[in-house]
Amino acid sequence: MALAPLLDPPTEPPVAAAPAGAPVAVLFGSTSGRTEELALQVAARLSARLGEAVPVQDVATTDLAFLKVSEFAILGVPTWHVGELQADWDAVVDDLAAMDLRGLLVALFGAGDAAGYPDTFGDALGVVAEAVENAGATVVGHVPADAYAFEASRARRGDRLVGLLVDDRDDEPVARDRIDRWCRALPLGPGRSGARAARSRSDRSS
């Protein structure tokens, strides 16, 4: 049975884009190096799109306080074993959920294995999505669930997944196409409402 293509752009509720020049960063956790490799690919595509370097940071060595002044965070979250968080994300997910991230846009990507773990495919993306939403952030970059062959996932919401999953069984052209389409569809560029700046001004005046 042929899988549905990854739509370009994803059909999710419209979200205002981040302004040109706003702080955008890629933050990843990686044990085997696979998600770090994906993070570098995502950052390279976004850098080309924005015309400026997008920094790549390892969650194991990064102070998460920078998220409080960022406009857009792209989080690389692999799923380990049976639906588990990678160790570095597991160490910070509770702190992440307790932060004030109102006005922050978050997009999620990661590696998973739909054939080996069809009942927990990409679960870690769902765990981190819940954490940042509890902190007030808005998750964007959803993709169609039927672009993959799996049984269940904590990252699934209706007919969508909360972020981009690159399946360990994807061949290179398929993986590259998934990443390209997803990066092109992220709401970057002119038109963001300035929600973070407005909140910051409100907090200072209160």
C-alpha cells in the first residue's frame, strides 16, 4: 500500500510566521549521532532559507534559559527503545515544562523506527510537545500521520503527527525529501505577530 506523500505545506491551523532576523535555533539531543546529523541538515536548510546562520545547540550542554528570549525553537528529539526519551532530553523535560514559554513557536523533528517499534513510533516527540505546550509554547510543523506506516504513537493527534519523523528505514532520497518539504513549510519570515515581544513589554510594565 502506497503511503501518502508528506504534504507541502502541512495542512495545520495557520500560525503567524516569525519575523525576519528573529532568534531561531536548532536544539537537539543525540546519543548515536543520528539526530545530531539531522539537526545539522535542518539548520543548513533553514540557514539557506533565511539568509543567515541558524545555530545548532546540544541540549546536554545548553542553558535552556535562551528559549525565554527566542522566537522560534526547532527541537531534535529521538525516540529510544520502547517509546523512551533520549537521555539528555529526559534530564531536562520537567524543567522545560515548568518554564514560561508563552509566545514561543516550537517545531519538532526526530528519528524513529516504525517497523521495529510500530506501537511507540516517535513517542518522544509527543512527550516533548506536551512539555512545551504546558509551558505555553505553540507547536507548529505538524505532518500527516499517513505518510508513515505505524500502529500507534504518542506524537499522533488525529490524522497528524506533532512533528517531522525521519524513519530509520527511510532511504536517503526519502529522508532528504521529508526534511526539505518540512523545512520549507515552517512558518518563518515576515508576518509574525510579535507575541513574545508584546508579552515581554507587558511583563515589564506589570
